Amino acid sequence: MSGHHEIAHVAGTHLAYEAVGAGPCLVLIHGFALDSRMWDDQIDALAQRYQVVRYDMRGFGHSALPDATSYTPAADLKALLEYLEVGTATILGLSLGGGVALDFALSYPELTRSLILVDAMVDGWAWSSAWNEQAGSVWTAGRDGGVAVAKERWLALPLFGPAQQKPDVARRLARMVSDYSGWHWHHDDPRQRLRPSTLLRLGSITAPTLIIVGEHDEPDFRSMADTFERGIPDSQKVIMSGVGHMANMEDPDQFTAIVHHFLDEC
């Protein structure tokens, strides 16, 4: 994290987090192989109006790795919010973090004031063959012991193409991925998924939902955003111009303005 982080011993694990600002709570959830540093550009602007909580999910950043115990990231977040004595919160997640935000909103509707899905993925999605091929080559490298090769392949995915065009963003992504343990590439994650799948339950989401997707994000993620817009009852979609998958890092000002606007309307 940019500054210091605290450790919460919750849910049978330990989670690294930072809580800043005052006001209604806004939770920021990072993407795969990344950590809560990906929100460095947003934290000060958002903390002027909100109590902002950013944390490293189990298996990432400064948080503990999973052990053999089954868990859900949504229950981890619920335990963290209870530890912080937060009542309800807006849950904002990018990519993998967006999938966790969806699961949280379905599992704990009474704790979810609103939902912001940024270039989000969803459990139950039928990924395109192009994506499966790209991601598969990363997992193959990681499983065969070449975590360094897997990290190179991960950052070289078209997914990060637009972000790689911006030297500062590329540097920061490389630093986070370099610090990632690679654990998920060579372990079976005991994370439990919702049944029936999250994708089949979008119509049950009660929270007002903002869907943000980068204009140049990969086709699977743009299709998921369309699916969220159709499937989540109280939802609206914003296409962020000029950015790809790492929307908040590629254009922090545009991103923060969109988030503020939505939260002001909520």
C-alpha cells in the first residue's frame, strides 16, 4: 500500500487493509495478481467524502495465503467490515474484485448500500476461446513452476495493452505483479463459489449498481458489462473513453469523477 497498512485477524486468516477518511463507507477491491496499491490515485480524492477501505484479498498483497480451509472472499470482506464496525458500504471492485463485489452484494444485501463494477468478471461466465487460450498459457507456465514466466505472460496479455502504453501505469503494474506470490498458479484455491452461479443470480441484486467498462477493454469484459446492465435490475452502464482494463489507473480523473457522480445520485 502507498502508506502504512493495518492487519485484521478475521475469518481465520489475516487481511492487510487501510481505512482513511470519514463519511459513508466505500470499499475498494483489487484485481488478480495485484493488490490495494492499484487504488493509490483515487484514495485522497475519495477520502474527502467517504470512509475509504482498501484491502488485500486473501492470497494477495500483504494478506495471508489461503490454507486448506474453504473460504469465500465475500465472507472475508464481511468479517473485515464487522471488525471495522462498518454498517453498510458501497462495494467497488475491478476485474476479479468486481466478481467479489457481485458475490458480496448477493450474499449480504443488507450490508450493500450500492455496487460499482469496474471491468468486472463474474463466476459462471463462458469465456471466449481467445481468452481461454491467452489465460491458459499463463496458468500453464505458473503450474510448471515458472512463476517468473507466468508473470511475464500475464503482463503481456492484450488485457493490459492499453495500460502498458502509459509508462507510469506500466511500472506500477509490473511492481505489483512482481510482488505477487504466484500462489494461485500452482495451488488449488479452496475458495468456494456461489451455487447456482453468480451469473445466474444477477436479477436478485437489489443494490443500485454502476457498471463501468473501458472502451478498449477485452471483448469478454465488454460483453460481461452488457450482461450486467441487462441482468441487474437497478443498474446503469458507463463506458469510459480512451481506456482499457485498468480503467482507474489509466485515467484516474475520469474514473473518480464518474464514481463521485454516481454516489452523489445514490
